[in-house]
Amino acid sequence: MNFSRGRGRGRGSNNQNQNNAVQSPWSSTTKTLASTGTVRPGHKKENLENKNRMIDMQSRYGKILDDMEASDSSDEEIHNEQIISKLTKNFDSSLDGVEEIHQSQMVQDILQTGAICCLVCIETVKRLNAIWSCTKCFSIFHLQCIQKWAREGIGRQAIQAEGDLRDVKFMWNCPKCRHEYSQNENPTKYMCYCGKEEDPPFDPWIVPHSCGNKCERLLQPECGHECLLLCHPGACPPCPKTIKSKCYCGKSSPVLKRCSQKFWSCGNVCGQKLPCGQHVCEQVCHSGECPPCPKTSEKKCMCGKKKAIRKCAENVWSCQQACNKALSCDHHVCEKECHSEDCGDCPRGGNRFCPCGKTEIQLPCTEDVNTCVDTCMKPLNCQLHKCSKKCHFGSCESCLQVVEKSCRCGKKKKLVPCSQPLICESKCTKTRNCGRHPCKKKCCNGSCPPCEQVCNRNLNCRNHKCPSPCHQGLCYPCPESKKVTCFCGSNSITTPCGKEKSVKPPRCKKQCTIPSDCHHEKREVISFHDLIDFWSSA
């Protein structure tokens, strides 16, 4: 009976891999040819054929790899250039386009580097994520992260607030620029950059999170014109339209200027009359009101007794002495400090009262009012008792009546003078607003002061510690930033601290200056011989 060989324990006809190593299709042949350079005597013809085949494959596949890489990079560059040119096509190319170039560069960074990350969760903002953009600094955050951030900020304020909360206006801040938003401005919808379309669909041919339509936001500073760019991240560029406008002083004829730069100086002397009425402005044509007159002149004080050389800008000045003008009674003089208004009637004329205010007396201004025989009975500083002394001049003394008082914390009671506060030695055991440290204030009334210690907890970046005063909840994102460079160090981008290891380095089109490890003089794009070296060493 004949049996065919199956999958048994018998030894196969193929050579065994003793070291269980992964072998490349041309590892042994390449190693023999490349490293030793010798051919075994029994296989000269076979090895020569393999060598020729290897050289042919190296040249053919090397060209294919170079063409593929060049095609991929060129396609990506063309793709991004088409987006940027489409975005800025409505701007006049004959005008100064510095701001537009800056805007295009920012969009290019968004498309190529993927370096935008949410400062709340320190994670990358992907093209399909719902986002929210700050209207002040234009930073981009995940929509869910900013909603949670706003809720926690408002919640902390509500916990710390006391009394009726219906009239309290709670605010929350942007995690980066600290711009304040009201409670009603908590984002609830995913909107495009210009705010016209909700849930903008992803389109690979436009900027991520953009609706693809014209922005049409009012340009800043407001000039009445709208932004002509397609819906875009960041601030709108200056107005590109041109108008005729005069200079600040109005002496020069109108000149054609860009709308965002319509206010300009002609460089001549202003020449407008100053508020002093005697001199003119000698500054170069400027914006706003003319500065105060810097020249001096002789001027009288308000009461007219003294003269001095003063600045023209000081229309009135005081000699800081008593007025001493005769009053209407002709017996007394004005005791007010140097002033410009009328001195008024004699304060001692007409009906007058005794010091306690109970007795009205009519005397000429030349006679003094005396005290009455009644008790003062004016309210003391404690507002609980009244002065028991006889009518007197001057202020009443402190209340000396003994009463039973409770200390501020309410733990002890004692008989003390009414004007004297009672403070016990008990220390407060409550925790402060940070929730970590005790109050320890003597005789605390329950309103513990804010914690004054430094938070000093590790931030999300794991490189720095929180420098803010001790607080509850999450710490603010790390304010530091790091630079991520390309392999040769020519180009760099700035990323938040802690994100530098996960951000893809920027693309670099310059020739690498680092010396090559192989026999080539310069580093080239990866080719087939690099793959041969890698497989041989494996």
C-alpha cells in the first residue's frame, strides 16, 4: 500500500530556518553579494543572474518610489493651494496683501500640521469634531469641552454667591484669553466660523469646519464693508476697498487710501487753535484732540489775591489760602479756601440752634450761641443708646453702657462695654473656598477668607505646576508653549506645553544639512538602497 506524504512529523524537503528568523525574499542573496562580494563556485551562473536581476529591480523600484513620493507631495500641495486660492480669490491682488498672506499661512498650518489642539482637554481638534471658536482670540476648542468648561465656571460662582441668585449675573471666561462671556452665551450648537450654518458638513476641498460660503462679517474697525473671504477661522483681514479721505488736520486734498487705512497724517504742522485761545497746536498732523497748551503765561488765582506764571492749560488755580472776602453782614469774612464761586451769606446769621439741636435761638451774627440746660440725647456710635450728658459742644463720647454680647462665632457670651467688640480664642475648623486648607481664624463668623496659598498642583502638561491661588476644580491650562522643529531644525511651529510629543513636525522643503550616515555626500529622499540595507540588517 502506498501512502502519500502528509503533515506529519517527517522532515520536509525545504531547508529549515534554525533561528526562526523572518527572511526577506532577497536577504541571503543580497547579503552574499553586498557584504562578501564573492560567488560560490558551484552556483556562478545562478548567482550572476540573481545579481543582474537585483540591479535591474533596484533601478526600477527606486524610480517608482521616487515618482510616488513626488506625486503624493505635489498632489497635497496642489490640493492645499487650491483651497487657499479659492479662499482669497475675492481680494484685489494689486493691494497690499500682507494680512491676507498671514491669513492664508494660518489656514495652511491648519491643513498641513494638524497642530491645533483643544486647550481644555489637550487633545487634537480633528476635522470631523464639533468645535467652538472664541470671538476675541479666535482659539478653537471642542464644543463639548467648552460647554463643560462654562458650566463648571458658572457653577463655582453660584456656590460662592450668597442671597438671592436671580439677580446675579454669572460670567465664564475663555480658557486662553480670559475674555468674559455671559451665562446666555454658553455655546449650544456647532456653527461654522462665520456663524451662518449649523453643523457644517465636512468637505475635503474647503477649510475644515467652514460652510464654504462668503464670510460677510463686518470688518474691524467698522467701516460698513463686509469680509469677502470664504468662511474662515481667525480674524477677518483689514478692509481691501479704496476710498478718498482727508488727513487728520484737513489741510491736504483727499488721497486714495485703503479703507482700513483711511485715517492718515499729511506730515505738516496741525495749526489748530488750542483751548487757551492764545496759541495754536505745533504738533505734526495728528489724530484726536490737540494736546493741552504747553506754553506759560501770568494768571491770577481764583480768589484774585495772587499772580503767578502758570501753564496755559491750567485755566484756574488755587493759592490754597483763605478767601478772606467780606461777607454780606460786613462783620465777618469768608473762611473758605481760595475759590471761584460766590462766598454766600454769613453762616452765623439767621436762626441758630444750640449744640444738641433742641433749642432754636435768634441772635445777631456777632453773638455766640450757648448750650441749653437739656440732656444731649444724640444717638451714639452704637446706634442702640443715646448720649446722657448735658448739651455740649463737640462729638459725643463712646458708649460705656455694659451689655451682654455674643462673640462673632456665637460660642461665648460676656458682659462688656457696648462699644467694645467681643472676640473669643476659638479657631475656625471649616475649610476655605479651596476645599483643601482649614480656616484657623480666631472667632470666625462663618465668612472664611479666601485661601492665600499657591495651588502648586501638576498641570495637564506634566511639566509645570499651577501658580494660581489654591482653588477648587480643574486648573487652568498651562500658559507655556513649546517649539516643534523639523528633522534638520530649519522650520518650527509653536504648540501648547505637553503637546509637543504628539504633534506632527512641520513640513520642510529645504535640503537637509545633517551629514549622511552612508557613503552619499547629502541626504536624499528614501530610495531602494535604504530598503536593501534595512532588510540585510534584519
